[in-house]
Amino acid sequence: MNAYATPLTSAAARCPHPLLDNILDHLSLKNDAALAKALNIAPPRISKIRRGRMEVSAALLLRLHEVANIPVAELRRMVQDAQQMEPKPSN
């Protein structure tokens, strides 16, 4: 978590997502709104991804690669880590 986040107010603390958290740290951004601005996407999209309501698209992975200069393979690994953390729905 970056230096600006606090345990009580950070969206990352309430709903961790390895990909988003790593990108925030890598780009030294304060919050998800700053990340959305850096990626030139709507902030609700970040929120939906963080909460598991939206998948990380291939286009977003490429945008993350362009902005953060992180290899796509590493970004894909972070997405897989996030998917493993999601709770499985019970039947």
C-alpha cells in the first residue's frame, strides 16, 4: 500500500486487488481516482474491477502496460492472483 493510504479510508484496504494495488504503488498514485485519471478511464470502472463486478479487459491490460511500463505477462499474473482471491459463490 502506498504512503498516502490509511487502513480505514483506503479502498484497497477494504477490497484488495493485487493488480490495482501494484499499479498504484508502481505509479506512486494516491488512490483509485488518480489511477483512473492516469489510465484515462472512468473511475467507476476501477471500482467495479476492484469489487469483482467487472473483468480486466485485454484493452485495459494493454493500457496498463503502456502507462506503467510493466510487461503484459506480469500484469496477467497479477490478474490471476486477483481471481484466486475472489470468494467462490456457494450453491
